[in-house]
Amino acid sequence: MPTYVFKAMDLAGVPARGEVDAVSKQDVADQLKQRGLIVVDIANKYRSRELNIELWQRVKPAEMAVATRQLATMVTSGMAILRALQVLETQTKSKLLQQTLAAVRHDIEAGLLLSDAIERHPKIFNPLYVAMVRAGEAGGVLDESLRRTADQLEKDASLRRQVRAATIYPALVISFAFVVLIALVAFLIPVFENVFKQFGGHLPTLTQFMVGLSHLIRNQWYILIFGAIGLFVAFFKWKKSDMGRRQWDAFKLRIPLKIGTVVQKVAIARWSRTLSSLTSAGVPIMQALDITGKTAGNAVIEKAMGEVISSVKSGGTISDPLRGSPVFPPMVAHMVGVGEETGALDSMLAKIAEFYEDEVAAAIKALTSILEPAMIILVGSIVGVIVVSMYLPLFDVYNQIK
């Protein structure tokens, strides 16, 4: 059972500190309330262990969508927010989400608003979530804002599932091709190498390369492993940097075989759905544009949102900067302009989101039909190159005999 340290005060304002063994922070808070103390702070005594646990824990988007939908339903039915959070805490299966909900409930009991309480947990509740809840609290329509947030999370989770399903097949084929390559180079080429030694003479360049690769895999495999690890670490560090993220996101939009098209449509669907949810919830347009750029998941769209914000600040429109952005098709800029003119920007953005979500589903099916023969050609080419490299010396011997 973990140990917690607490800071509290009694009704007279006298501070109190100590340690308590409890199952969770909420259990500590309940014990202190029974002793007539007002909780100020509760922390895990062994913070390094807590951090190591949280490092490997995460809340899945589908779990967040279900939890938000349940919370919206309970709030709509008239249940108090504290009671709703308590019920939600007992229903969710995610341990991290349980702990987060308990901490949120504790902060609300201490006098914070729901939006302020969830803002303390940015790894669980992103800026979009916080802004939607804050807008609902300000307008007295928290239940409606929670329903819209649940819709947004469900749509986002659906897009993620579609993209993940589309990447499973290519990943399996590429992994299989890599295993076949390693097996052929490590076990087949040495057999031919012994035959080549009996022939003597100079080996073709392609054969020499394959023989050298075979020696490297069999005798110095650790160089390949450390080299691969170094490349992966360098790649992820580069991708996390500002310049690397911009370059990588721009590259993803230009990947051939219609992969870049799918990436673009996914980004536009997420962007339009997010901005529609925020504007319909009553979030100020400047804040909505800023949040949309940060949660779009693509640096190109984030840059475009910066240009849109500058345009709006100077009295311009949202649609004009979109027309000059390479990531937004002309249709999107035109529909956004119509929405601005008619005062129905949120509904127009929702229509754009629905259109591109359908486009994503169709594009993924088309992508799968394209990738299947491409992967077969890839595997066949790898095996073909290895076989040809082994038979080239035999052809030379035949020509000499002839």
C-alpha cells in the first residue's frame, strides 16, 4: 500500500502535516475529512516510483470518449457533478483515469471549477477538452458541451482506428520482407559463397555486396543492431524538434501512392471537426483557432492557423489565408467563406468534417487496393535481387566455358 504525505488544517486554521498509508489520494482525503481536517495538499511520498508508473500509463482515446459520454449523460439527468465523477470513477477500468478523476473531484471539493480542475491534468485533458468544458460552464450548458466533446472524441477515435487498420497490412508485409531478407542473406548466400571459391576469379559487384552483407549479418550483427537503434533515436529526436516536426509533417503530405492524400484528408477532417465543436460551444474565435492549430496534429495546419489568427486580428476573414495554404483544398476555403458570410460557420465546418471523414474511409479502401500489389512487388524485388546476385557468377562461368 503506498504512503502519502499530506498538508491540512483544522477548523481553527492550525496547520497539520503527516503521513498516511492508503489505497489512493481520495482515500487519504476521506480519512482527513473524518478527522475534521481541511485538505491542502496530498502527494505520494515516493514520487520517483509514481513518475515511473505514469510514464508507461496512458488513457486511450476510446476510453476518454466513453467516459465523457457517460459524464454528459449523468449531468443531463440532473446528477451533481461531484456525484457524477464519483460514479464515473467506479465505472472506468483505466487506473490512471480513476486516479485523475479522483484528483479532479478533490479539487472541485476544494472550490475549483470543473474546467480549472481538469486543466491541472494536461496529459489527460487536452486544451480542446478544457475549452469546451469552460465554455459550457460560462454559458450554463455544461451537459451540451460535454456531449459535443464526446462526439468530437468519438469521431477522432474513429479516424485513428481507420488509419491504424490501414497501416497493419503494410507493416506486416514489410516485416515479413525484412525477415526473408535476413534469412536469405544469412543462410543462403554462405552456401553459394563456398561454390564461388571453387570457381575463383572476380565476382560481380552485386554479388560482392551481398557476400559482404552476409558476413556483416553473421559476424558483426551487433553493429547493425546498434546502428539501427542509433538511427531510431536520432530520427525521433529530430522529429520532436520544431524544425524536424515541420519537415516531417510536410513530407507526410507528399508521400506517394496516395498515402499523402490520406494524411491530408485526416488532418482536414480533424481540423474542421475541432473548430466546429469549439465555435458551436461558444468558445471565442481567437481561442478556438489557437486550440485548433495546437490539436490538429500537423505542423503545416498549425502554421496555417497562425496566419488565420493574424488575418482575423487585422480585421480579415478566416477563408482568405486558407486559400493561400497548400494543405487546404479550394473547396474548404470556399465553404468556410460561405459559412462566414451566412453566420453559420459551425454548421458549415461540421459539413466539411462529415465530407472528409467519408473521404478518409473511401481513400483508405483505395489505398489498401494500391498497397497490396505494391507490397508484393517489393517482396518479389528483394528476393529477386538476392537470387540474381547469386547466379551472376554462374553465368560468367557458363560464358567462359562456352
